[in-house]
Amino acid sequence: MSREILFRGKRTDNGEWVQGAILFHDADAATVFNQHPADGSLQGFEVDPSTVCQWTGLKDKNGNLIWENDIVNCLAEKCCGYIGWNESEAGFCFNVLLEDGRFEEECIYDYQDCIEVIGNIFDNSELLESEG
């Protein structure tokens, strides 16, 4: 059984997000490759390596792909936070924003049916500002 592994990054030429396979040239350069929708040819886009995110393999309640560094609302628990990578667990986690501005790491799978992607930390960091 195979699974799809996708990455995305912000293009260096126009700031748009592009997704596909990733090639890191070095710490300062990366290219995302994908297939052109019209003819299936392979196309590459230079991206800012600091914006590269991996797809979690999950979709939100609206069918949107959930990416590392996405900002999400959890409708059932009335909370928000961002999706991160837990190195020691070797898996993605939901970093829930607490009232005091700290984050508490939770298992993403406990929330996957009730979360909704509302942005990402690169374009919408203000969504994670605590009001506490």
C-alpha cells in the first residue's frame, strides 16, 4: 500500500503557494515539482525553503488538505491552534492556543473530524494572537 506524500512552499517569484514533490538544493534554495494540469509535463518552481510544509495526510471537515503550519479552529472544543511536527513522536500534532498565550500539544487524530483550516502561520499569524 502506498501513500501520497506532498509538500508545499511559497514561490520566490510571486509568493503564491505551490504543492508537489520537493528538492532542497541547500539551506537557501528549494524547488517544488508538480505536473502541469494541461499536458502532464513536469514543472518546477523555486520556493522559499523556510515556508516548506508537509501534508499531514489528513483533510479538515470541509475536505481541505491539512498542512504542517496550518492554523485551524476546532469547532467542537471551541479552540484554535496550529499544526506542527513532534520530533520525539515522529508525527504531526495540534498545538492548541491557551488563554495565557502558550501552546499545549495535543494528538491531531483526536481532533481531525472537527478542525477547520483557517489560514497558516506565514500568511495569517495574527490568527494566533492570544486575547488573554
